[in-house]
Amino acid sequence: MKEQPGNPTVFVPPEDFHQIESKLDGITVFAPNPDSHEEHQRKDYKCPNCGASTRFDVSVAGVKCEYCGFQTQPNAQKVGTSLPGNAFTLDVLQVDEQGWGIQRRELRCASCGAELSVTNENFSHTCPFCASNEVNIGNELNPKLRPSLLAPFKITDQQLRLIAHEWLGKGWFNPKTLRELSSLNPFLGIYAPTWTFSSNIKAHWSALVGYERQERYYDHGSKSWQTRTHIDWRPESGDVQLAIENLVVLGSNQISKRLFGNIQTYDLGALVKYSPDFLAGWQAQKFSIPLNTAWETGKAIMREKAQDACQQDIPTSHVRDFQMSADFCDETWRYALLPVYLSTYRYLGRTFQVIVNGQNGNISGQKPVEWWKVWMAVAALLIPGLGLGGIGFILLFLGGIGVIPLALGLILFIIGAIISVTIIKSAIDSEAD
């Protein structure tokens, strides 16, 4: 506290603080100047040797100049899952730093509503999420909460091309021309926004639990003693305690949650404290799913895990009228950026998305289906069983020996139907988002 000359009771704030609105009468509140704090952390990612723009190079795990070869390591601390999470309090959101910590531009898509942080050198006019060209690039508006953690990219461009080429060539019911799309639609490396949640759960369950009991009875038809299983039902209950740590929930509405879930095998032990160095030359998306909404999704997933734990606590598989209540405590959250390579392409007027885990190369995506191939395969699988069964039925009707071909036809038809359902489901999943 400083004393104002001539009036020692008046508080004079430090030079980097400013007065903000107070919600209590008679109380004056001061806060750090956000502009000066932000400018203090901004960096100019120009090469000190030649002045060219630098970018984070995955192959050297550092910021590198592509022209003169200058490179430097990011100033970031590896923390993994050891960094404590934030409690669910409003003051944390208000006090935490905003923006990216560096001067960047923002791509805004009028079609899907995406807001993507891009480098100052970015001149793209296509949205990487929906392939729309209705985009505007300007200065960043409404900076949001700054991430606290980040997992750096590890998959190089060469590895990415091999992964995409192999994946696009798979699938006999997909168009053969898909393999060529890996060169027509290059992947874009994006740091995707995610929320990670941890919580301790105390779950209480109650149900009717059935226990098998063998009993003997006399069968008058066979005139012999037989054994049958009887189930005794009892009302039971129990308590289960479960600790869930670092549950990842996607914070983007533009990235397919199903596809992201397919590649969500990140090593969170490799997380580092957020540093703007990792964003040099790369894109990053703001979260479009706020914390409270993501937490509701996280709680629903945690409840499912708690329900599975409660059902495993029941000693038998015979359960009726199962009910569960769950209390959450010690809930914490963290805001982290996870690396993905994203490609969005159009095929016959439809938009498809492909996503690659930028840390380990896991890939998932949508592919168009040539359904005539699927129906040809289904027909080839079902016709033999139907034909053989039809022959057996005719022979049986004419008084011949038709039981054997009829039974074989039925078996072939059932096998063909099972394989057909599997093929149709795979084809539907191929196009699903």
C-alpha cells in the first residue's frame, strides 16, 4: 500500500493496476491492466538471423527457420498430469489470463461458425472444418480463456502422408479415387480445444439381485428325476467409491465428436505448460463449447463409469430394478490443447472430415460409400442360402429328400445375413459423423 502525500489513508494502486466495477457499495476494486500484461508476453516469431517467419518444427521439437536453419527450443515445462486442476469457481475464470499470449489473426467461418486462430501470414480462404469459402480473416475479437496445458505435435508431414495414403486406400466399398484426395486436400495441423475433468464419485446402488439355486424334481413324462435352476431374488444395496482423473471432453462444435473419440488415445503424461512458442506457424481453435456445458457432458460419462462400477460390485448377472445415485466431490478442470491434423473434403456435393491424432498418428474419418457395391455383396451372400433352401423346399414338397438341402440352405442364409448386417453397419459408419 502506498500513501498519497497529504492524505495517508488513501490507497494508491500500482502503476500496472486499474480500477474496475465493484459490486459492493463503498468498496473500491483494482485489477491488473490486461493490455500491459498481454503485451509483456507477446513475442515476435521472426528469425533473428534472416528475419523470415519461423514455425514450430515437429522434427526438431523446436521453433525453426526454414530458410537459414536457425532453431531454438520452446520455453515450456513438462508437467503431464501433475499440474493441479482448477476448482469450479467463477473467480478462477475471471482472473485467469485471456488470449493466446501472442499477436495472431482470426478466421471466422460464416457457414459453420468456427473461430480459428491463425498466424499473421495465413492467407487461407477455406474453412478447414466444413470446406466453405465463406470466411473472413481479421484481428482477434473477444479473447477467451488462455489454455494452461498443451501436447506438442509429434507426427511429421512425411509420416502423415503415409498414414493418410494407407487409410484412404482401404475399404472395398469406397470409391477408388479417394486415394488421390490426400494430395488434393492437404491436412491442416490444428491445436484442438479440450477440457479435462477429475472428480471423486460416491455412488450408492440398490437392486433386486438374483442367486441361482439347483433343485431336483420328478419329471412324469420321462419318469425320472431331473435338475433345474431356480433364481432367488433379494433386495440388496451397496456403496462404491470411484476416482476419475483427466477425462477428456472435446471443446469444439466443429470437430466430429465421434471421430475425435476414435483417435482419443493421447498420452496426457506428455502435456507441457502452455507456451506461445508451440503455436508458431500452427493454427489453434478457440473453444466453442463452454466449461459448464462440457462439464455436463463429462458428468454424464462419469455417471456411466460409476454405473459400470456398481454393476461390477454385484456378485451375479441377474439384476432387476437397478437404481443408482452419485455424488460428485473434489471436481477440478483444466483447459488443454491437443494436436490434430484435419482434412475436410467434398465429394459429390457432400462434406467429409478426416482427423489424425497429431501425437501418435491414429486416424479416423468419413468416407463416401458406393452403395451398389454393398448391395451386390449382400445379394451374393444371401442368394446361395435362398437358392439351396428353395431347392430343398421343392424336393420336400414333391416327396423327395429335401430336408438336408433345406437345412443347409437355412444355415447358409443365416451366415450370409450376419455378414451382410456387418457390412451394412460398416458402410453406414463410414459415412457417419
